[in-house]
Amino acid sequence: MALMFTQTKSIKRAVDQINTIESPKYARILSRVLQKIHLKDERPFSSEEEGKLQDVLGIDSSDITLVLETTSFFVEQAAYHLAKPSVLSQQLKNIGLSEEKVSLFEKSWTSQAKDVVDRLRKRSLVPNQLEEVNWRLNLQMAQADRTKMKSPNAMFEMVTSTSDGGNNRIQMEFSHEELYQFYNQLETIQSQLDSLT
């Protein structure tokens, strides 16, 4: 398996801080990180809770931030690599995490890995998501200056949801040729997506 963690100065400092935290307290921190890892714009703890953590753990705010971000990084890397608990344990030991903390990670990852990976997979990287597609076909049979004509077109309305909870409506009109070109582009995109999975 690829190396998930490199021992940088920042990770070394974070690991030293994590090793000084009592295991039951760190277990609660790890549990909260695992619960909230999939929420894109939300930190595991509120500012007020981080202040309480500083008091309880006796470390300053920059070290609390470092511990939380590094713990999140460990979880995200484990999820990205779909790491087995034993591999995760070995890699955490290699960067100097204490046996107790490695054991906490291994137990937590064993019981929650599937849920964490599923929630991270559902997390969107883009702010808008397609919610519904409405369509209708029109056939123009005549015009003021032409009596016999067949001009088909398709009208699409795509409804997207935005990250702030609102909706956007996108309306498009295609001629037969334009719709065929659009379809071919979608087929190309689909084949490229299929090749990735």
C-alpha cells in the first residue's frame, strides 16, 4: 500500500500533542471527527467547544487546531486509500503515534470505516446538483411564409439545487441536430466515467 502519511514538522508536532492527550479524551475527539468528516464547511467542534477543549486539555488554540486538522487528515487519508485497519495502524506507528492512540484509531476505523467512506462518497465537490429534468417536444408544421415544414425541437428544463438550499432553473432548446450532438457528448462523458470505475 502507498504511504499515507509523511512525517513533516507539522505532523510530528501534532503527533506529539496527540500522544500527550489522555486516551479517553482523545477517543471523544476522534469520534466527533469521524461523525463530522463528511460535512464540507463545518468543523468538528464549534469555536466555543474548541475553547473548552483548550481548558480541558491544557493546550493553546493553535495546537487544538493542529490536533483536529491532523486527526481529520488521518481519517481522510484512510478513507481515500480504503485502508485496512492493520495497514492504518502500521502507518500511524511509523509516524510515532503512541500504541494507545493507534489502538483507538484501529478500533474506531474498524467499526466506522464503511459509514465514513459512504458519507464522503456522497459529499459533493460542486455547489450545484441536478435534481430533476423536465422536457417537451414541439413540432412546427408551418410558418407565415411556408406551409409544409417539419421543424422538431426539444425543450429542456433542468432544476439544480444550490449549496445554500435554493433552486436554479436552466432552460434549453435544441433542434434535432443540436440534440443529437448533445447526446453524443453525453455518451462520451459516460464512457469516460465508466472507464474510471
